[in-house]
Amino acid sequence: MCLLMLLGIQTFADGVPDDCTQLMLGIAPTWNSMRGELRLFERPRGGDWNVVAGPFSVLFGKNGLAWGTGIAGQNEPGLHKKERDGRAPAGIFAIGEVFGYDAQLPASADYPYHQVTDADIWSDDPRSPNYNRHIVIDPKNPPDNYTHEKMRSGDFAYHWLIEIRHNSDPPVPGAGSAIFFHIRRGVNRPTTGCTTMAQENLVKVITWLRAKRHPCYALLPAGEYENKWRAWNLPSPDTLRGDVSMAR
């Protein structure tokens, strides 16, 4: 877990931190949209953002978006993410570990990784002191809600997970938990709060990530993006008009 120190997880003022030089940018048409687009950006430290991949299709919460808690977004007026509200958290977030079923990351990937077993769970119970945390338990003596919370469920959609650090430092009970990028279940299957995409796209994102570049995820409705991109150090809207997609 000491590798997480490379990720630069700390408290920031609103906006993308200066040391974040890899950015995943998700744009939804409206607050209530379950579909959107994802682009990947890079920049030299202190420089301008350049799009390196995308757009490609992603799915959000079945009820759309609501403000989350991370690097930016938690201080905004309006609807805020709650447990089981069916909304993906909007704002800017640090990226945590990658989790997966395989013994190793995909070829050419270089990022903090944890292979999940039957002992790995992620608590989504607001009553638990481990709420919204990855913990390792004794599978021979599991907690009451183990079946719901276990990370190695056999579900293909969870073969790879990238943690989106919403409501993480520290977790607030009931403010939303277990937010990840993962494999979509179908082109018309939104989530309860995660961001999903085709498997080949998710694998390409995993191979692109580098911890030393302190990657972040920004997710906003289009109108909020137009209003906030400059103050939050996000890419100019002009960069969204091209297509350098590595995948669809």
C-alpha cells in the first residue's frame, strides 16, 4: 500500500493539482444523462493539456450525476452523491489502485495493483467503520454482508477495477462508496454510480496510467464544464473537437 504515496492523495484546493499530468475527462450531456464520452489527456508539468486518446463511449449512473467529494466538487451547490442514489459522482478525483482477477496487470501496464481473492471486500455499509474502504477478511469467517461486498465475485464486469477516489479522505457515511471504472455489461446498461466502458478500452486506460504522473479523473455535465474548465485547470473546450481515438 506504500505505493499509494506515489499517487499524491491529499487535500487540494479546487481544480486539477499542478502535479497531475494525466487526466481522464468524462463529459455527460446533462446532470441526468447515463451516457457520455471519455478522453485521455497529458501535459508537461505547468504546460497545456493535449488529448492523447478518445473520445470513446462510457456509461454513468442510471440516474445521471451528482456532485461528489474529492479534489473538487464537494463545495458546489446542488445535488450531492448519496449511497444507492444511482448517480455517478461529478467533480475531480484522484485515481487509486487498480484491482483485478489476474495475477498481473495487462502487458506494458505499470501501476499499483492488487490481485483480489476471496478475502478482499469493499464495504458499502454506512454503519461499518470500514465504510468505503478495501479490507481483507477471513473468508472462512466472513461478515454478514460478505456476498454483496466481495470483490472477487466472478462477475466479468469486475475483472478489472480502477478506483475513483470519491468520498475517501476520510469517508463520510452514506455519501457514496465503491466508485470505480470497470467493464460495461452492455451498451445500454448504466451503473449505480461507476463509470464503465468496453473491456478493450478499460485495458488501454490501465496500460496508459502511470502513478508518477498523479492521474486524476474529472467528470462533469457539459454545461458545468463550460463554466468551470478555466478555474479548475481543465483542458480547453477547443481540445474536445478533434478525434484521436485509440478506441470507440
